[in-house]
Amino acid sequence: MTYRDLQEFIKKLETAGELVRITAEVDPELEITEIVDRISKIYGPALLFENVKGSEFPVLINAFGTDKRMAWALGVEELDDVARNIERFLDVPGGGWIEKIKKLPLLLEVTRFFPKKVKKAPCQEVVQTEVNLETLPILKCWPQDGGKYITLPLVFTKNPETGIQNIGMYRLQIFDKNTTGMHWHLHKDGAKNFHMHKAMGKKMEVAVAIGADPATIYSSIAPLPPMIDEILFAGFLRKSPVEMVQCKTVDLQVPAHAEFILEGYVDPAEDFRIEGPFGDHTGYYSLKDSYPVFHVTCITHKSKPIYNTTIVGQPPQEDCYLAKATERIFLPLIKMMIPEIVDINMPFEGVFHNCVIVSIKKSYPGAARKVMNSLWGLGQMANSKMIIVVDKDVDVQNLSEVAWKVTNNIDAKRDLVITEGPLDVLDHSSPLPNYGAKLGIDATKKLPEEGHTREWPDDIVMSKEVKDLVSRRWAEYGLDQLPEKKG
């Protein structure tokens, strides 16, 4: 099942017992964060706060906060189902005319996902040109935050040369009733469009959607290749086109079924303003810095909208599951480029970019190092601070098993690789911003060609016959009330 809008997803969660409505009055300043932080740490439900101090609008949070809910958000039972669907498009033979004919059904299927423009839209049922952001239930998340932040904004900008729209998710700190910060990093498409406008001496029109359908929300953060449109990808995920509508005051199109739309501009000629600190997904505060100012000139919304937001901080939080979706969905693309790879795990504790665990089919000396360097040269993987490589039979999703292999299989002099290169902008430990050392750990079985001439011992594993025998007799032993470990 996929969803036309956020409120359809809310109905799904409530029907499945995965949403709790809170009617008690709550404060958007810190109180909601503390409630949600406690719930996220016990892998609890989505929360709908219906009585938020200072605002008439309810707040939805933690909607994507488990593997199950994240999969439901994308219309599948498990995230690997999305990856398998992508593999259908990747594993198409090329070559002669017969192969080309075989591709036609897939190509025709893709055409069904292109966005559909509409003239009337629920997101424009109410139009406010007298802007007051203070009417929205925007959270101040953590005590040292620089202010209130919109944390799940879908920011629409346009390339001034090609006219192609882009969506990114960049937090917005509220400065006053009609201005916010625009926290895009230098490598983001929004920032690139900004600098192109600056070179042309033009203001940049911006629209921000809050509370789109789940597939569109996810697509705004997906690391898509430059030629893939986010809205087309959202249509692919939800198996139906995203309806788009022209904004009221800027020349941009936005999701017709979003809850709120903020329209306005960023002026490259204007001085930047200090933004931050902000309690970030690393579990630490990101520091103050200078960013452009977003001027909101119009707000449109549904007649009865729901404000969708999130918090980030020490994992696990809701954003961990959005990141896990990226890991699973884009694994086929990574495997296509690095065929040695079997599986990947980017554990919550690594906050996306600090730790990547990868299992490989090792068939030649130096394979682990080749894979490390290939990953460090691959898009956002370039920011990975640590890459751990294990053999194909190791379950990378089992951190205990990985730790066992790492602590037993490495020789510190031979198997640790230290290199330098780009790091995530939020890394506070490197001496320089955005640049520093990275660590590769080769925990694979070593080959004689790699200088290990000693015999390598086998893992201790019980025979299959005895395992099967014990499984058959488990109840006979009187142990049927205890969990039986398989494997």
C-alpha cells in the first residue's frame, strides 16, 4: 500500500496500532523532544500531539521510527523489497533488438511514475500572505539550540540555467515571524543553485513543503544520481505519480497534497546570518555558522493540516531509519559498481557516515583494500570515517559477530589502513573542518599472497546432523519453554 498524502499514512499507522494520540497540552519547546526521545529509545510508536501550546495545529513525529514503519512508508513489508524492485531495472540485458524489446515493459512502467501537474490542490486550501511563522508548532529541540527549527522541510529550488527543480532537506532556524536560516552545505544542490543565482545577480525563489506523502519525504534525502528527478523517484516508490501544483507567488511546483507550503526567496546579495547551534544527528551540537536567509512571503496549507517534524540526537532516533532505508535501497547500485560486495551495514552508532561494515566475496589478494578505496570514491561514501571489511559468510547486521571477527582477525600493522580525504561537515574530531584521516580495517581471512603463510584456523561450527538432531528433540529435553537458538 502507498499513500496519496501524510494523513493517509497516519490512518495506516493508527489502524495497525503504531500511533498514539496525545491530547494533553504539551510545549513545543523541549517538552515534546523529551517525550519523543524516551519513546524512540524503546522503539515505540509514532506520536500525534493534538494540543500543542501556542498553535492550533497538531504535530506528527516519529512516524518513520522503526524498520517496520519505514518500510510501510514506502509501500513494502521490508526495505529490501524496494531494492529488489530496483534490481529489476538494473538487471536488464543490453545488446541486440530482442533485448531492447524485452526492455520495453520496464520502460513503459517507468512512464507511469512521471509527476502530474494539477490546477487545484489541497495544500492551497488556505492562502496567507500575512506571514507569521510563530503560528506553526515549530520545535525547539535541545537546551543549547539557537532557536526553533523546522526539521523535516522539503526545500524546492531551481537551476537558473536549465530550469530543472531540485528537492533537498535543509533545516530552517526561525529568526522571526517571516525569516529563517537556510542550512544547506556547499556540496548540496540547493547551495549550487544559490551560487548560480549569485553569479547572475538574481534572487532565488524557494518553496518549502512540510508534511508531504512518505515517499516524497524520503526522496528528498535520497542520494540520487544527478539525472534522476526526486519527484519521479517518489512516483517509482509509491507506484503512482506525485501530483504537483504551481505555487501562488513563486515559479516553482510543489506536492499538491502537502500539509503546508512556505513560499519566498533567498537573496544572494544579502549578508548571511548566524545559524545554530543545533543538537544534531551525531548526538553532539553542530556549532554556529553563517548561512543565507530565507524570506517567507506566503504560506499555504490544507484546511486541517498536520505539522510533520522530527528530532535528531543520540541514536536511535527517527532519522536512523531514514538512513537505513538508503542503505538497503541503494545497495543494488553499490553492488553493481563494486561487484565484490555482498552486504553493507551502516549501524546507528556510526551516525550514517562514521562507520560502514561491508562483507565481500574475496577471491584475490588486496580485495578488501580495493573495496575500501572504491567506497571512499563513491559519492557520499567519500565521507565515511571508518570502513570495516569482513568475509562473505559474516553477517554484517550482527554487530557482535562483526566485533568477534575484527578483534580476532586483524594484525594491527598489516590490516589497518589510514588515509586522508573529505569528512562529513559535522565531524568535530578532525583538526580541520571537512577534511581528515579515515580508517580502513581488513578483517577478512588473509591469503598467503598477502604475506600470511601460517595456517588460518576454521571457525568452530557444529555439524548439521547434530544441529538437526537437537532441534528435533528440543521439546523432549524439556526445554521447549526456552528460546531455541538457530544456526
